[in-house]
Amino acid sequence: MKSDQQDKIIDLSNASIGYLGKSKAHKIIKSAISVYALKGELVAVIGENGIGKSTLLRTIAGFQPSVEGDFRICGKLISTYREKELALLMSFVSTEIIKVSNLSVFDLVSLGRYPYTNWFGKLLDEDHYLIEEAISAVGLQGYEYRMVNHLSDGERQKVMIARSLAQNTEIIVLDEPTAFLDLSNKYEIVHILHQLASEKEKTILFSTHDLTTAIAESDRLWLMLEDSVEQGAPEDLILNGNFDAIFHSKHLYFDREKGDFRIRKLTKKVAHVHGEGIAMDWTIKALARNGFEVVNLTDPADITIIVNYQEWTVIHLTKQIKFNSLLSLCRYLNSLER
Amino acid sequence: MADNVLSITKQNTRGYRVILVFAFLVPLFFLLDLLVGSYYIPISEILKAIFRSDSANHQVVLIINQFRIPKAVTAILSGAALSVAGLQMQTVFRNPLAGPYILGVSSGASLGVALLVLGTGGLLGGSLISVAGSWGIVAAAWLGSGLILLLIVIISARIKDIMTILILGLLISSAISSVVNILQYFSNESMLKSFVVWTMGSLGSVTNVQLAVLFPSVLTGILMAFLSSKFLDAFLLGENYARSMGMNIVFARMVVFLSTAILAGSITAFCGPIGFIGIAVPHIARMTLRTAKHSLLVPGTILIGALMMLVSDILSQLPGSEATLPVNSVTALLGIPIVIWIIIRNKNTARL
């Protein structure tokens, strides 16, 4: 087994991010960051808005200077790289939607070859090959001559990822690549990133707000919390309780079983539910939304519901009412409260 | 892979074809421009004057060589220069309404001219202008725009954010314009008129001797634009992307700004400020060539700019009359409808 030290493609030790000020008056956003990423890992950066995800990624990408501590890329301090050297090691995808008219997919992806081509940007056969390879890696074969501003947001983001692939770098840094995308595109983009990391041995670092996809696909999470930055496999962070600290809202709680955040409801009433299968599960969800907690049959309850799919029977006090949908059941439960 | 290379060539053939068409139209309109003037000369006489000057009418040769050819060449140079400068500014600032004067180059030139015409003119009397001749105005304008260029280079080396540079450029232009306004306010009527005439722009006042200076300047600027076409491609995605691709932003910006200032500064010095060509032509180039690659856009913009300016010059020559319209008004009347059309067609001004 190789030592971790050698494989640490991105390595931050006791690092601070923020903005350099005059003399010592730096504005530090986050300090004491000690995290790393190994070769071939997909790493998701997670945290609340404003906690410094973008600043962290921008510092790693070399767009802004680090304030304190060591930021190492492939063992060397970022600040010691020249622009061109860094461009051969690391490519970047921003959250911004590029809107340039008359720019074809091929031409945009070919910009990834910038650090390799001559002064006039002439593309050689090898460049053509790598550009085509990058375009097919994101599944956009046949789109080469479409104009970028005629594509959907999801397709456009894939083109930007293809551009970074054409740059042929060991590391890819993406700042919220799925921010503007719908659910299926979110999954697709993150899945593409996962494949690139595992198949092409690239180290990919991306920030996201989408916990479900991040948990499902990433090898490692960098969890940016109020007081610290934690790292580990998503499952480790869920088990050790670090996830609970992401959001500082008393209305949110992390459901460790489901692996997602839920809105905390003030449960006012308790119910017994009889039934089985998926209809039973969804009935319990619907009850939870309306402020009913489902308890064991041995405990006392305000109300009893018998689930027999497509028919819900509510026993309340002495009344017994039947409903044929959860919608009408919920409307009835709400009317009880008033 | 051979197939790919083939189809890529196919994609760009449209661009090359359009460039070829314009490369044919420019000499055609150059000849047309020689035809029109206050004095009618048949085309056979013109061709004779150009190619067999010893057998042609002496007076015709004089008119063609001393007036019409320098004017038509100036039209080509100014159209090409302003359009390329406009293209560079639109790309670097990622703003479709940017133009060659956005950095304040023309206001610097006008300050130079205003100081000469209105300032010293007021002290030494109107005779100075005729004595110093047009060279005086050229030198003053060049000095003014050179000063602004220096300021911009200093600013752009220190300031990272491109939008800040744009805003500073606009503020500097406004400040200089108000100084020019003050100078205008305190000058007498004849001074004022000669200054206002300069601001209207003119292609006809450039002599053959001056062309010998203007031509190499424009050529230098255009050569720099060709050399920076890879930088410009990278600027399309914004400076963060450009930097992440290994571009030295400060150096690239400097090359582009220097080229723009040389192009816009020289033309303004010799012809006065000429508007709208520099904003409209890059859009026409993008639309007709259907590409965003600057290796095609730069030559395309040069040709279309030259053509537009030749057309403007032909239109400014009122048929059957000795009078000519100020070229600045013609370019505005020609350019503004194009810009309006672009805005309405795109329905989205926030993109190039």
C-alpha cells in the first residue's frame, strides 16, 4: 500500500481562506482547514451559504491568494506554481452560465487545449482527438457544431466539463456545477463526475448544495461547519453526527436513516395506523406533514387510521369516516384542528 | 479521426467564404469611392490615371493621386482600425456595447486638440492653427490619447477586476470631456468652430505625407490584434477561465489595450472621432461569419470595417453637389440602425 502522503493530490494543512488586507488586517473567512483529496477521488464540498465554499475553491484554483497555512497541489505549494504550470495540473468550471453567441460546442471545448497549442492556438491532430474524446466522455457526440447558446443549461454544463477534460489535467475544480440544473441533470452531471474520477483517475473537487447526490456519488466529503471543516466518507460523517451541524436552523434536522434533511414539524397529536406496504409508509409521511406522530399500538392515541389501499378509514372518537385519497384524508385531519 | 478533421474544416469554410466575399467587395468599393467626388471623372480616366499616369490628363492625375486615393485609403484604414479596436474591447469587457473609445482614448485626443485649438489659439491668435497646420492637431491628439493609454496601462496592471477598469475608463472620459467643455466655454467663435469641425471627423484632410505615418501605425495595431487572437478567444469565457487555462491576464490585457489605443488613437488623431463603426462592425462580422473564433473574426472585422467606411465615404459625397456631409454623421446614421437591429434581433443585450 502506498502512503497517503504521496497520493495527496490536494493537501491543505492548517490553512486559512479569506481576503488579504493591508499589512496584517486580513479578512479571514475560515481558518484551521486541514483536509486533503487523494488521486481518483470525487470530493464534494458541502456547507451553508456564505460559509466559504466558493472562496475555498477559488483559493485552491489559484484565483485568490491563500491567507495562511499550506495549500499544496501535487506536493507543491500553490503559490509557487506559474499560471501555465497550474493550467497543466488543474482545470476549473465556474457556476457562471457562459452566454457567447456563435460559439460552437467544438470551439468552446477546444479552448481547453489553450495551454498546449501554439501562439495562434492552432489545433493539431492530437488536439482534435482529445477534444472529440472529451465531448463523447460527457455524452455530447453529434453536438460538435451546435451553438453553445442554443443548448439547455444541463447540456451547457456538460460542455464546460468537456472543456476542462480537454485541458487534460489531473485535477478538476467545479464551483457548484449543478446549481441551475433540474433533478435529472443534477444526477447526471454528478454521475459523470463520479465516472471521470473512477475511470480516468482524476481528482475532482466540487461544491454543491445537493446532499442526496453528493452522498450517493462522492468518495469523500469536505464538510464546512461553523467552527471546523470535517472530512470523511459521506457515511462516516453521517454516522458520527457531523451532518447534524451543517445547518443552524431549528426547523431542520438530519434524518440519518434517509440521509437527508427534513423540516421539523411540531407534532401535536398522536395516531395509530393499521396497514402494510408502501401505502402505509406514505400515509405515515402524510400524517407527519399534518402534525401527527404515529405511535405504537400500545400507547394511547387521538385517532386511528386503517389503511387498505385506495380506502382510508379514520376512527375518531365515536365517528368512523372513509376516504379514497390521502388528499381528502389530510383535509379532514386539518379540519379537526380548528 | 480524419472524418472529424474534415468536418471541422467544413464548419469553418463558411467563415472563410464570407471573408473571401468581403475581400472581393473592398477593392470594388475602393474603386467606386474613387469615382465619386465634387468633380465628375469617368472610370476610364481614373484607371488611366492610376495605371498609365504619363498618358493621362495631368489635372485628373493630380485629383486622383492627391485627393481621392489618400481619402479612400484613409477610409479603409480607419474602418479597419476602429472595427478591430471595437472587437477587442467587446471581447475583453464581454460587453456588446463596448467600442474603440470605451477606454477614453478619444476623449484624451479631444483634450489634446482642444488645448491646442482653444487654449493656445486663444492666447496666440487663430493664425497658429494655420501655421502649425494639421500636423499640430495630429500631434496634440496623439499626445492626448497617448497620455490616456499610459494611465490605462498603469491602472490595468494594478487593478484585477475588469469591470473596475471599465468604470474607471468611463469616469476618466467624462472628467476629460468636462475639461474640454470648460475650454469650449471660454473660447471665441472661430476657435470653437474649428474644434467642432474636428469633432465631426473627416477622411479628406489626411495628406499623402500623413498617410506615411498613419499607415504603419494602423498596421502595427492590426498586427498586434492578429497576434492576440488566442488571448481574445480565452477572454470570451471571462478572466477566471482565461487564468485557469494558463493565460497571463495582465500581459494579455496590456497587448490588447495597447493595440486598441494605437488603432483608435491614430485614427482619432488624423480623422477626428468617428463613431459607431467600431461598435456595429464586430456584430456584423460575428453574424455573417457565424463564429466566435478571433482567428476568423479579426480578418473579417478588418474587411467589413473597411467596406463600411468606404460606403460611408461614398454616401457622404452628396451626388451632384460640391458639399460633403461630415463623415461622423454618416457613420452614425449607418451604424445606429445596425446596432438597433442587433439589439432587437438578439432580444438580449447581455451577450456578445
